[in-house]
Amino acid sequence: MKTPIEVVPKVPLSHEALRDTIDLCLWAGQLLIQYGAETQLAEESVHRLGTGLGCDWLDVFISSNALTITASSGVEFRTKTRRIVTHPVNFGSITAVIDMLARVQRGELTRQQVRLALRMISDTPRTYNRWIVIVFVGLACAAFSRLFEGDWPAFWLTWAAAALATFVRQEFSRRSFNLLLVTIATAFTAGVLAGIGTLMRLTETPQIALAAAVLLLVPGVPLINAAEDLIKGHVVTGISRGVWGGLISLAIALGLLIAFTLLGVRGV
């Protein structure tokens, strides 16, 4: 006969401890959402963190630009909301938060250590130097031009256009310009350089060079997350992310249209 497992009840958190815990949950959830995690993962992760730090239960609500959590412990409960800001996709930060949550569930981290870990994740700079990113993003787009059966002149034209466009994107992003304006400016830059190559007849496959040069702007993560959110029943965030991905796509088209119009490029 199996011995029944004795469940040890949690010691209720104090009002101050509950306030600190919900702040940590909001911080972790904000990092996950703004760096590209899908809604279901963010909700589950926040819940795991809160219960791992001593809460009895958490109700988590994620909208397009806000995260709301109600945490309860014993007779105490608190509800707080935090605004979600937009940042570039960073799967390294998402992985770091998930790893930290696993350590919390194993009882290896206290609230103070979680706060230090979140601060470290927030302050960690990007892994690669900006010039390495410029070179290799350009090479990635150029490789696609070859996959699309472009010739070698199209390969080098795509590399130059995509690399310059990446530089422009970085400079505008550093100055905190609106993301849609950054996308238009980046697509315009890539379109101008690729369009000049087309007018000078540097390649026999100009359409491929023009298409591949703006692949760095394709909103893959927002569109994939939108589909996953809709499938899993998160309709509000799914529609929001889908609309945002559509707006980015329209911004790419507008940037290319302006470039082609100014250069007088036709028939591409």
C-alpha cells in the first residue's frame, strides 16, 4: 500500500514580501514579452516564478502593451500593471529568464537573488559587435539571393544594400525613432542602393537583388507569435501582433516604393 504524500502548506507571505514578489513577476514577464516570447510562455513563466517565490496563486493577463498580475498568498493579495515597451527580438534574454525560473522552482534563488539576476539580464549588452552584425546580416540576405537563383553580381549588390540598410537601421534605432519610420528608412536605403545597381545594369537578376536586400526587415517573430497566440486562444494579443506585423510589411513596401519612385525604376 502506497504511503500518501504529505503536502506541506506554504507559509503566507507578508504584505511587503507579496509586493516584492509581484514586482519581480512583472519584471520577468515584461522581459519575456518585449523580447519576443509568445503569450502562453510568458503567462506560464510568470505563474511559475510567483508560486516558486511563495505565492499561492497568480492570475496573469497580457494585452498588446500591458501586463497585469493579481497575486495572492493567504489572506493577502495584490494587483499591479506594467506597461510593455517594444524592443528588438532577443532570444538570449528570453532563455536567461527561463533558466532563472527553473532555478527558482528548485529552490536555489531567493527574492533578492532573483532581483539581481533580472538586473543582470536587463543590463547585459548584446553578444555581437555592431559591425559584425552589419557584415553578416548583409551576407545572410546575399545568401538568400543565391538561393533564389540570383547571379553573383546580384549577390554582391544584395550584400552591399543589406549591410548599408542594417547600418541605417542601427543608427535610427539608437536615436529611439518610431519603429515604423525606422523600417521605412531602412527599406528606402536598401531600395536606393539596389535600384542604382539595377539602373546601371550590374546584374542580370535585379528583381532578386531588390527582394533579398530587404529580407532583414521581414517581421517573422511577430507573425509567428500572432499565429501561435491565435491558435492557443490569446485572441487579443494574437490580433495585435498580426496587425503589427502587417504594418511593418506595409512600411517595407512604402520604403521601396519611395526609393523606386525617386530613381525612376520601372518593371521590377
